[in-house]
Amino acid sequence: MIGRVPVHIIQRGNNRGVCFYADEDYAQYLDWLQELAAKFKCQVHAYCLMTNHVHLLLTPARAEGCALLMKNLGQRYVQYVNRAYQRSGTLWEGRFRSCLLQAEDYVLACYRYIELNPVRANMVRHPREYRWSSYRSNAESRSSRLLVTHEQYERLGRTDEARREAYRELFREHVDQTVVEQLRAATNGGYVLGNGRFQSQIAKALGRRVVPGKAGRPRSKSRQDPEGPSAE
């Protein structure tokens, strides 16, 4: 990862299994997310905790911050679940998946993509109805010690209320399906989402390719990421 570049993260339950069993589990995860985000200097802008996966939008101050946050948070939460539910073994589907985002073009779309996840999964009709996301803090007046607004969010208005009103207006329409597919593909593939100049800058900083290679043998159908009832 590169510091001070926004990152979209998905972490899924193993075999798309359940990660959160009760309200206390969601609350505990968020408490530790707040603690560890501060420890590893990651600003969390948006989140959504679904039954079997997690979405985060954050900006790490240091290159290693994101990986350290997710490693420590994942381990601590697995230990908690195993103790609470008398289980053993893994909870998560390996390492989290992520993509770096060009802020100007994709940050606000990623906010909406994350907070609309329960709507896409037909769990609620409007994101404000879902308790375990950042929508009511970003769009309404619920206070949050966890969230830090991104610069692109700050540009929505001159006052807090003006920004919240402008943010709510963004949700009158769903995120464009092309952008949804771009976010999914880039996150699942670990690629950079942005224009050519941005991708070149990140590739140079990382010393590796950050966009998909040329088309080759297609993935088998069994290895593709299906769109299940808990849509991502």
C-alpha cells in the first residue's frame, strides 16, 4: 500500500460464511476498528459490516498502515468470535482484498457503493435503515468517533449541514453500474482505479504492475465471484 492514498477494502468470511452473529459482534468490531485505526494512523471514511463480509474506505498515513490495521483487527476479532461461540479455526477468507483509488474520480462513488450495499442485497430500502454502516453519520447527524471525512466529502459544502445535505442528494440515484463493476473488479484483482497518469504514478511507487494484464485464459466459472444475497 501507499500512504495518503484512499483504499477500498473488502474482507469476506471464509467460504462466504457468517462473520457477525449478534449486535454485540458488530459493535465490538467497530470498537476495535476505531482503536486500531488510530494506532496505525488510518483515517476511516466509510464502512459497512454485512453478515458475511466487511467494506471499508480508508486512507493510511503510512504505506504499511492499512496492512497492519487489517492484520491486527482480523486476528483480534477471530479470537473474540472463537471464544464467544466456542468455535475454532479461520473466520476470514484469507487476506483482505483492496484497491487504491484516485480520489477526485472515485472516493465519493466508493462512499456510496459501500453504504448502498444493504440496499443492493435487498436487506433495506434505504441505507439509513441499516444500522451497521456509516451512512447515518455521513448523511445525517449521528456522531461518530471513528469516522474522518475525506477531502472530497469536505468539498460538498461550506458547513456540516450543507455537506450532509449534498451527500444525501447523491443517494437519490444508485451508483452507475459501470462504476460498481469497476470497483468490484479492481478490489478483487488488487488493481489501481484511476486514470492513466495516476496508475503510472502508483506503479512507479510500488515497482509493479497495477492494472490487469492482457486477456488470457478465462477464469473458470467456479472461481468467479458470484453475486449472492449479501451483494457486494
